[in-house]
Amino acid sequence: MKLIEVGLKNPYLVAVLVLAIMVIGVTTMTRLPADLLPQFNTPAVQIVTFYPGMPPEVMDRDIMSRL
């Protein structure tokens, strides 16, 4: 009951608090990152081999058969 009485006696205070909450909410929403897939810092391994004249399919088969 005390809060209701304070709110009724100070309508400008209530209006300022509501506007402050709205401004904080809007600025927070605009700063939130909207990314469907967040960046993951996962380690990756890359194998580079150089065999001139060999097609990529043969290279893939040759290396993957050993792994």
C-alpha cells in the first residue's frame, strides 16, 4: 500500500522511472548481438601436401586411406 500511495502522490516520478526503464531497455536491446551461429574458437588441423600433377581426388583417397 505504501508504494501505491507514493506513486499516486508523485505521478512525475513514476513517469520518469518508466521512461528511464524504457530507455535502458531499448539501448540494451540494440547492443545485444543478434547472431544465429556464435563464433566458436575450436582448433582446426590443416594438412597441406604438394604433389604436382596429381588430382585432388587421388590425393584425398591416398591420404585418407592412411588415416
